[in-house]
Amino acid sequence: MGDYMKKIRLGKMTRSEKTKATGKPRVLFSIRNKIFLCFIVPIAFMILVGTLSYQKASEGMTEKYKETSLETIRMTREYLDMTNSFIKAEGMKYGSSDDIGNYGRGKYAQSNRAKHTEISKNIYSEITAAQMTNNFIKDVHIITPEGIDMLTTKTSGKDGMYEAYLNEMSEKQMSDQAWTGTHDALDEYLKLDKDSYIMAYQLQHYSGSAIVVVDVKKEPVREILSGIDFGEGSIVGMVTADGREIVCENLGENETSKIPEG
């Protein structure tokens, strides 16, 4: 009877008891789990590879975007520098002109009025041509001493203000050749709109009888800055050495707005 009960208990052994009795390890993965792993491992691997590839590509695109942006800024700066070089060359041409020196000294004002008039017309034709052919030139002013009419593309028949302008240059501690953001004395005297120009190149004539001033038009500079696309919400600007600025904000959909100047 006892042996019979043992046989019955052995027939009803649990899986754990069978494992203990046989000494064989338990099977950890069923066929279903193995099939599941066959699917999940490649998928996980693909997700990992995709994530790493995205991060790498994102880093590369970001770096490329930075390089492109810096290159755009560099080319824009070089273009504006080249434009300023042309304006400076134009001013220096007048600064070394014998006709302007003679006109400023009034060499023919009394002795030969016809010659004096002829010289003034020639100078005026030159500065007007420069204004018309260079889109960045707003106005050209030949500032003469009192008693000699100024030659300017802005107006005519204005007496010279050489001393007043020279005093302003001295107050600003400027050399006889310099860039400036404003020329308040000239603006007030000729009723110039300061917002129509962004800066000016000024130099004293080699004879000391005149001052040449070439104003740089603001709108063409703003158009260049507005054309730089760094994406929606980006801000691009140019600031002169004495603090005048043009700033444009990209609002998206190819629209830009001018931020008030400081």
C-alpha cells in the first residue's frame, strides 16, 4: 500500500518537483517568446541606428548651416566694404581736385567771374554724375569758406560754412579723413534728413580750402540686410562705429520689419 501511494505522488509531481528530481534546468524562453525576440531585436536595432543617424545628420546640418551663415555674413561685409571703398575713392578724387581747390580759395571769384562760373559748373556736373551712377551715394557736398557758394547735390546758392563744419570735426576729434554717422551742423544748415543716410565719408581738401562730404544712402544697405535669410525670427543688422544702426527682423513668409534705430 505504501509503495502504491508513492507511485501516485510521483505521477502528480509539479514541474518544479520534476526539475528538482531530474536535475535539468528550467526552459526560460518558450517558442512564443523566442519568436517575439526575433521580431523585437531587429526593430530595436533599427531604432538605435536611426536615432544615431539622425543625431549625426542633425549635428552635420547644424554645423553646415553655421558655416553657410558665416559665409553669407562675410560676403555681405565684403560687398559693403567694397562699396565704401568706391565711395571713399570718389571723395578722395574731389579732395585732390585742383579745380575744387581753386574754387574754394576763390581764385577766380573776383578776377575772372566767367572762369569761376565755369569751374563751379564742372564740379557740380561731376558730383551730380557720381550721385546718379552710384546707387549708394545719397548726396555729395563741397563745403567752402564763407563768401563762396557751396556746391552740393542737395541745394544751390548756399553760402559756405567751412569753419562751422571744421569745428564739428574737431569736437568729434576726427582726422581730416574720417567716416561719421552724422554731421549735425550740415544737416541743420541744409535741412537734410538724417534718416536718409546711414553714414558719410568726409575729408579736408589738400589745399585746406574746402571739405568734401559724401553721404551713404540708407535704403540700399537696408535692402541688402533684408535679403539675408537666416530663417523666421532672425535679426540682421549693421552698426556704425559711432552707434548708428540698421536692423531688420525676419517675420517669416519673406517679410521683414525695420526695428527702430537706437
